[in-house]
Amino acid sequence: MLCVVRDRFSGVGGWQYDRVVNSRVLGPPAAWLAWGMDWREVHRMMVSGASCAVGEIVVDIACGGGTSYAQAASEVRGLLIGFDLSPVMLGYAVRRRAACGLEGRVALVRAEAGHLPLPDATATRALLFNALHVIRDHGRVLREARRVVRPGGSLLGVTICADAPLPWRLNVRRLTRSGLFTPPGADELARLGREAGFRCWRQRRSGAALYFEGEA
Ligand SMILES: C[S@@+](CC[C@H](N)C(=O)[O-])C[C@H]1O[C@@H](n2cnc3c(N)ncnc32)[C@H](O)[C@@H]1O
């Protein structure tokens, strides 16, 4: 499965993304200008999502360079398992884990978001930040997130959506046409989240960004 999905984050685009989102100075204005996204809200969600007590497991699907646990470093007391397809992004994640002193509490694994190498009902929470819009099969990923989260657990994330308002719609259309983005529509995301088995599905919008939460 791993070999048939192209790694679009291995080049300068992935490096640039990782630099910008992990910069307190560049991240907020870049996210607002490109997507109308409130980056401070995303960071707040990452902190609450990645925080875990001893004995809890959080799964960060398409973790990229480890943005979520870098925000929440002192609150990661259990185990966070980050999965990503890109060896290059995982390389950034390994370096960030060391910089945060999280070697014993963050495990990083190369895996496809729709096929996680984890038993059912392993995690307290799944995170899915800034990833669904670059993955083709949204339903498959949401079902996989639901599978690995135990009953009573939750899913937390943000995605760029297809039906964004202007002016951000122009950026979404450009990247969709280029083949880099395959974003879900807002209604489609809500439907797929519920069909995957998440109860109490909630989502709200800021520009092209949809923040979402579901309970397992
Ligand atoms: C925009 S980055 C987001 C990274 C991180 N979650 C964040 O919020 O900064 C998208 C990530 O999704 C990963 N990715 C794309 N397709 C994937 C797939 N099918 N399975 C797993 N990871 C994937 C990419 O390698 C990249 O690291």
C-alpha cells in the first residue's frame, strides 16, 4: 500500500510548510492570508488534542513534522503515536521530538492514513490536522480513525474544504486543479464523519478551514 501513494511532501514544499507552520511569527499570518485560517485556534486544538495522561494513547494521523506535539510538549505524559507517509516529514518529526525531549513519549511510524498498523480501539484520541485535503479517500481515513479510537474517545482536526468562500476559494481551486489538493466539501465531511461512526459531529468554519470534532 505504501508504494502506490506519491510523497508530495518530500521536496521544498514540505520543508517550507514545516518551517512556516512551526514558526510563531510566520504561521498565523501565512495561514490567514492563504486560507482565512485562525492558526492560534489550530494550535489551541493541537495542544488540547495532543495532551495526554500516563496510560493514554493519542494517534496523530498524517503527523507531518510533529507540529501537534511540539505545541503540547509539556502536556504529553502518555504516548503519542505519529503516522505519516513521507519519510522526509518523519525526519523533521524525529528532530522535533528530540528538540522537545519527547523521545520516550512519542513514537513515529511510516504508514498510510487509511491503513494504520494498530489494533482496534487503541487510542483515547485521534488527531487529523491539515491532512484530509491532501488525501484522496476521506471516508477511508475517517473510518480508520474511528476504528483505532476506543469508545468514549474522540477525533479532532482541521481541513481545508472545497466549498470555501472568496477570496480563499481561489487558492483552493488552484491547488485542486494542480492535483495537490483533494479537499472535502463541508456537507460531505459531516456526512463521512457520521458514517464513519462518530457521534456528536461538530464542525465550524473560518475562511477555507473547517475545524471538526467527533466522539466515538
Ligand atoms: C499539510 S501536512 C500536515 C502535517 C501536520 N499534521 C500538521 O498539521 O502540520 C500533510 C501531511 O500529510 C501526509 N500525508 C499525505 N498523504 C498521506 C497519506 N495517504 N497517509 C499518511 N500521510 C499522508 C504528508 O506526508 C504530510 O506530512
